[in-house]
Amino acid sequence: EDQVTQSPEALRLQEGESSSLNCSYTVSGLRGLFWYRQDPGKGPEFLFTLYSAGEEKEKERLKATLTKKESFLHITAPKPEDSATYLCAVRYNFNKFYFGSGTKLNVKP
Amino acid sequence: DAGVIQSPRHEVTEMGQEVTLRCKPISGHDYLFWYRQTMMRGLELLIYFNNNVPIDDSGMPEDRFSAKMPNASFSTLKIQPSEPRDSAVYFCASTTGGEPPLAQYFGPGTRLLVL
């Protein structure tokens, strides 16, 4: 069964405490994996696209990596403004999309 | 580019009334998606279009929901009659079918409250 699972559901960090969010997927014909950030009351904002295992993308304190079965979003020395819900999604079988349920990140000062 | 545009941003209505949500996708995008988001169920795909044609509407909850895309730059999601359980945030998103495969780009959403 096609599936995308994100863990943990929620994560509380102290400012500066690095950690990783996980997105595991079981779909065939992966065409791309995407990370989004969603702030309360707003639409998901696109962050990264990963196309193949071994690929990495970075933006400020965020780094996304991809293997054949999962992706990680590494957050280095997070700040309170990094608090948001992070969603991952996969595009597969030509043009099907599947979104995970998200990880709610709270970074305390 | 202005991004995906949705209107209205907020809608409060009474049970039984008709509600129409509007979306303008990013110019040049040939796929358009309608989602509903709630705390309990997360992001749910309702329907998506390719080149203005509905491809998969299996997520539409029931016959009270309908969606149209009369042209490449406009789509509507209609609920008639509305019920309190329809209260949610409705998002529209668009993307292209070309290469490389792109992400979906979301609008700001319409927050619907049915009393």
C-alpha cells in the first residue's frame, strides 16, 4: 500500500539543540520527494525537492537528505522562528501525490 | 509571479447555505488540486484537474461537493448545502506535469466556518 509516514508527530527543542525529522515512504515509481513548512493559518510553503537517493539540499539551518526508503530533514542549531509544522510529500506513478501527516516542531528560546 | 490566489480568505456561513470557493493557479501550471485540512484528518485531497479536466474526484466527501475548472486560470469548489462538519481550511494548489517533476505550490487557503 502506498504510504508516507512522518515521525515524530511533535518535537520540542531548545534553541540551538539540533535534531532530525523523518519521512519514510513506500511508493513505487518515485519521481520526487518534497519538504514543506506550514505556519499556523497559512498554506504549506515549499522548501526542497529531492529526486534520487544520495541527494542533499540545504537552506540556512535546514538540510534535507534522501535514501531509497526515507528522507530526513536535519535542523541545525534551530531558532524559535523555525517553529512550524513540516510536511513531506512524494510524487510517484507519473503524477500522483501523497502527503505525510507532518511533524509539529516547537523551538523554545 | 503572484502565486496561487484563493478567495475568499475567510467565510462564515449558516448551515444549509451554498458556499463557493475560488482559485487562480500559477500561470502555466496544468495541474490543479483542491485539499481540505482539519486538525483531526490533516491534509485531504478532494479532487484534482489536469488541463481543466477532472482526473480524480474520489476524495470528494459526497454529492454536496462539486468542483469545476472552466479555464486554465480559474477553478471553483462549491458546497451546497453546507453543514457544520464542512468547517475546515480549504487549499488550492497547482503544479506542472512536465520535467523535472515539480512540487505543488499552495495558495493561502480559505478558512470556512459553517454555523
